[in-house]
Amino acid sequence: MTWAFKRQFFYIIIFVLFLLVFGFLIIYPRFNKMPTCTDNKQNGNETGVDCGGACAYACLAQVDAVSVLWARAFRVIPGRYNAVAYLENHNKNISVEKIAYRFRFADSNNVYIGKREGTTYIPPSGRFAIFEPGIDIGNSVPVYTTFEFTQTPQWVTISQEKLNQLKVLVSDIKLVGEATSPVLSATIKNNSFFTIGEMDVVAILYDSNHNAVSTSRTYLEKLIGGESRNITFTWPEPIAGSVIEKEIIPLYNIFSVQLK
């Protein structure tokens, strides 16, 4: 083997090694990608495909369904009703940012007379209400009301630290004029450093048997950290029956809550 051939052979070996290293650097990452929560695979510490573990999305198989405790339509004036579904999220720190739902109404003969559809969010942990105002179903009277979600929920894990810090308090609840022109008042306070936007506040009135007899809703455009507001609910007609218990439920989309 001549010296010139040896040199050529050496250069060929160097060139082949260069190609192998270069090819390895290009091909290896394609076959050895780091696990992510968007790669449509169950990998890393995920407990399902792109869910559980370190992923923000919770796996449906590990989530309890939301319970519909009751759903009813309440007369506001003749021919106009407010519909309320009272629900419970049994999951401690997971929420849904947006989900579609449907109310359906039937008369005393269980004949379908109408529906109302919309979208809402599901707050983490605890009981909450979905309120649909001003339902017009003509001369029919809604005796039976059903409620259902019409989409599969996409559950998102919420930081427990955020949940621990975010506190909304309700106090000074007073109802006057229930036999004439009912007015319910209360004070609501954002007892945190977070700013809450677009808060619905639902009031439910109960009789001595804890049956809901009437409902109403008010709206706050924004409630900044540490702020208190006086809120008022009104009814155009007297409330049927004796009101024994008053429940006020602040409702807000936790995904829109910001630390400012």
C-alpha cells in the first residue's frame, strides 16, 4: 500500500465519519424527542395521552363527572322565566374554561315546550349555578326542567396555590319587602390580590324544606383585589312562600383571573 493511497484512505475515513456524525445529529432528535403534552402520545410521566402528570390537561378517566343537583324554571312575570341549574364539581383543583350546555322544558303533561342553549365555564371544586334569564315560552308553563352539558369537558388543572389565595367573601345578606317588592342586598369582597373580571352573582332563596322558591342574578364588570361592593337583587313580583334561607353564589371564570 503506497503512501498516497494511505492518505486517500485516511481522508475517505474522515469524510465517512463526518457524514455519520452529521447524519446522527440530524436524525437522532427526530427519533428521540423529549416528551411533550401535545405529541399525541402517552409518554414522560403522563397518565394518559397528553394528560395527567405534568400536563395541564387532566385525563377524563381520572375525573369525576359534574353532578346536576337540580334544575328548575322560576317565574319572573307571566310568560317569562329564569332557569337555574344547581351543580357540583367534585374535583378539587380542576376546571373547564368553556363548555356548551342545554336547558329543556316540558309542561305538566311532560310535553316538550322549549329549550335554551349557551356556554359557560366550570369552576374548580364545589357547588355552583348556571343561570339563564328571560325565557319566553308563550302561554305554556314549564313544570319540568332538565339540564345537560352538550360537549365533552376539557379539564385543566389549576394551581392549588392560586386556589388557596383566591377568596371571595359574601356578608350582610338582607331581604326586605318579600311580600310586596322584594329586594335582596349583600356585600361582596375580593379578599385576595387577584383581579376578577366579569363576575356573575346568583341569589337563590329557599323555604323551610330547603326547596328553592326564587332566584335572581346581578353582574359585576370587575372586582379588583381587596375591593368590596354592595350588590342588590330585585324581583318584580312578591315571592311565593316564606323565605328561610338565602344563598349568594359568586361565579367567575378562573382562567380570566389575573394577579395585578
